[in-house]
Amino acid sequence: KNRVEQSPQSLIILEGKNCTLQCNYTVSPFSNLRWYKQDTGRGPVSLTIMTFSENTKSNGRYTATLDADTKQSSLHITASQLSDSASYICVVSAVRRGSTLGRLYFGRGTQLTVWP
Amino acid sequence: EAGVAQSPRYKIIEKRQSVAFWCNPISGHATLYWYQQILGQGPKLLIQFQNNGVVDDSQLPKDRFSAERLKGVDSTLKIQPAKLEDSAVYLCASSHVPGAASYEQYFGPGTRLTVT
């Protein structure tokens, strides 16, 4: 069964500190993995997207890693800011057999709170 | 470019009433998605349109939910009659024609539905 599991469920850190969020998946056949940031009351916004051959991708203070062998990904946030407070959702794309259409599988998200 | 527009932003109804949500995707995006996001969970795909045809509605509760995308642009999602468990945020997203490698989905702000 295709599943995306994220940990921790919630996290509180102080402003300026670093943190790492985890994502494990069993989605097959794998196409790509994305990390989305969802602010309260808003739709998700894409941070990074990685395909099978990519191990690391950065977007400013956000760095995502992917280990396709162990089916794990992490999102590292450096020097956190108050505006980083949001839900971070791991999303894995699978491609249906005989089709170029993909389907997204969403994790439940990690709720990050940054305190001043 | 303008983002995905949704309305209303908030809606409160009583159970057994009907409700409709509207979505205007990014101009030129052929694919449109409706997701249901229950509090504390990741989005769950309800229906996917390719132009004005349905690609995937396997998770749409068809006894009470319906959706249409006339002329392949705007879309409406209807719930009739609503149940308490339908309380959620309904997200609309759009993308270019999805390819096997990657396709970016852009989300609207969502409609928060409360059923009392």
C-alpha cells in the first residue's frame, strides 16, 4: 500500500535554531518527492522537488535530502525564523502503469512552531 | 501570474444542507484537482480533471459529492446533503498537463467548511 509517514508530528524550536523533519514512504513506482510548506489558512506551497537521481536540493534556508534506496527524505531548516512556523508536508508522486499521469500521496505533515 | 482562486473562503452550514465551492485555476492549466483536508491531516484527492474530463474520482463519495468543470476552465464542487464529517478545508489545485517526470501543482487558499 502506498503510504507517506512523517515525523515528528509537531515540533517547537527557538528562533535561530536548526531543525530536521523526516519523511518515510512506500510509494511505488516512485516518480518524485516534494516538500510543501502550508501556512495556517493557506494552500500548500512547494519548497523543493527531487527525482530519483537527486540526493540533495536546497532552496534558501531549506535543504531537502533523498535516499531512494531506503525511501527516506529529510527537510533541514537552517537558522529558523518566526515565519517558518507552518505545517511541512511531504508529498510523493507515483506514475501509473501505462500512463504518463501521476498521482500524489501526501503525508500528514509536521507542524513546526518557532518561538522568539 | 495570478494564482488559483477559490470562493467562498469560509462556509458554515447545518447538516443535511447543500453547499457549493468554486475554483478558477491558473490560466492555461489543463489539469484541475479538488482535495479534502481534514484538520491535522494531509490533503486527500477527491477528483482530478484533465480539461473537462474526469481522470480520477476514485475517492469521491459519489452519493453526496459531485463536481464539474464546464468548458475546461472553472470548476465547482458540491456536497448534498452535508454531514458533520465533511467539515474540512477544500483545496483546489491546478497544473499543466502532468508528465511522467514531474509536474507542479499550484494550490488555492482553500474553502474552510464547518458543518454543524
